[in-house]
Amino acid sequence: MNDFNIISRDIINSLNKTKRDRRLRKNKNIIKLVSEVNLNINNFIYPLFIKRFGENEEISSMKGIFRISIDNLLKEVNECLNLGIRNFILFGVEDRKDKFGKYAYDQDSIVVKSIDLLKKEFKDDILLFADVCLCEYTDSGHCGVVDINNYVDNDLTLGLLGKAAVAYAQAGVDFVAPSSNMDFQVAYIRKLLDKLGYYNVGIMAYSAKFNSVFYSPFREAADSAPKFGDRSSYQISPLSPKQAINRILKDIEEGADIVMVKPALAYLDIIYQAKQLIKTPLAAYNVSGEYAMIKNVSNFIDEEKLILEILLSIKRSGADIIISYFTKSLPYLIQKYL
Ligand code: PBG
């Protein structure tokens, strides 16, 4: 034992101790001074599920997130504004479904009405994004129109996505967010908007959108699960990261103003790679399953710290913008911990 003590001491004394990393961790102030990432509410977009009438209802797979009745929408957004949240993405929860997803673009569409209502009230105090997809509106639950072989018809769907994009633009949306994974959806919508004079309406493209089980709670929330089959003939396989990177580059060429990786957490590699390659703003969608997962472990892990650590990982990977159901807790969490 004596031998051990002598040997140990000799080694410790012989180490080159000029550089001590722990100087930069001595107290909270120095830790904050050298911090390289941060979370800022300005970079967050809050998703809103909007229903036609009735009371707000909590989504059972997403505790703390509600389907907001259109009658309560102004109140909800006011509450967010008071928290410093100004960016929103809208999803309609629609019970009137048909083959062509008519209520995605009809003048009686929940999203059209919501945009109209919100923009009349809040004007440029809020930045509004509208998801452009058919899955909440088709009786098949697919993101496009299915043909007799139950295959989603790409080019027929494009026309309907275009109708939705134009309806939202007309109602005053700031950005449309095509999310149905149809080929050429960005090029087509950009050209259409430009031709109709909506050149100031931007496109946030769901570019690297993977075929993921993490969307399950969303599909309950928006009643948008496919009635048969799955989305593997249009969403990107998790086995094929190059397709995702390619799609990001192509969407930028096709005119996307913001490109997105979705989901975020299981695809941090894609966020990181995209960040190195592009100069276009990069968004990451911290999706419903990521939200639900955190909510379900909070009996065992400190939920507040878990949320922050996960959001920081998304930021560190390279996301400029984060779409997250945690946005409403963020002002409090930032104030408390960062
Ligand atoms: C519409 C759409 C989906 C999500 C956003 N837009 C569902 C899907 O593609 O199945 C998922 C968002 C989330 O899980 O939070 N296509």
C-alpha cells in the first residue's frame, strides 16, 4: 500500500498541469460566458391544432396539448403572445373527409378561416405558417389522392396541394409548409404562388421528412392516420440518409426559403450534415412522439431538464429554427436554467 501511495504521488507530480479545463467550469458565470449555444424563443414555432367548434380538448397521447376550438383561437394566441411566442404553424382537425381532401382548400376550411381570423386580429405581430397536406382531410388518411390500386397519385395530388397553398396565401398566411412528400411539391407551389402574385408568401419545406413512428400521437391529434397501408411510398426511409440530403438540396433549388428535417431527435445526423452543406435557414421538427416520450418518463427523470437537454441537442446539431410542442414552457425554462 505504501508503495502505491508513493508511486501515485510521483505520477501526479510528474503530470503537465499547465492547462486545467476545470477553470472554465469554476462557477456559473464562467460556464455561461463560454457557452456556445442557447435557446431563444424567437427561433421557435408553436404548432396549433384547430377544430371547428366545441370545447378545447386535451389530446390523450400528448398531455398538455389541446385541440383548440376556432372560437378560442384568439384567446390562445393572445396567451402565447404574452409569453413572447409569435410564430405558429396551423393544423386543421377535420371530421368532414372525402377522396380529394376538399376541406384542405375549401373556403370553409378550418385553416383558411383561422388564418383569416388571426391575421385580421394580430396582423404582423404574429408569423403564421400553414401545413399543406391532405392527410387530415382525405377519407384514406393518406397525404394525397389514392388511385384504384391504393397508390398515392403524385401529380394529381400536386394540383390539390396547390389549391390549399393558394387558399392559405389568399387568407394571409406568411409561409406555407408543404408536408405531403410529393415529388416537385416545392417547385410546383412556388411557381403557382408566383404566377398568382403571391411572391411574398414563403415556403418552409418539409424536405427531409422520414417515414417515422414518431408521428403516431400527431395522427391521433389530427385524426390523420392512414386507413390502410403506410406512408412508405412517399416518405423517406430511415435507411436512406442520402435521399434526405438530396431532397434538401433540391428543395432549395426548387425555391424553398426554409428547409426542414423531421423528426429531429432520431435524425440529428441529418441536421448536422445539412447544416454543413447549406446556407438556407434550417428547421427541425421536434415531433409529437418526441413530446410524448418525454411526458411519459417524467416520473423517473426531471422533465424540465430533459426538455432543455433535448432542445439543446437539436440546436447544437445545427437547427436554426425548432418547431416544438414544448414552446409554451420555454420562456419559463430559459429564465430558470439558461
Ligand atoms: C402532415 C403532417 C404530419 C406531421 C406534420 N405534418 C403527420 C404525418 O406525416 O404523418 C407530424 C408532426 C408530428 O408528429 O408532430 N402530413
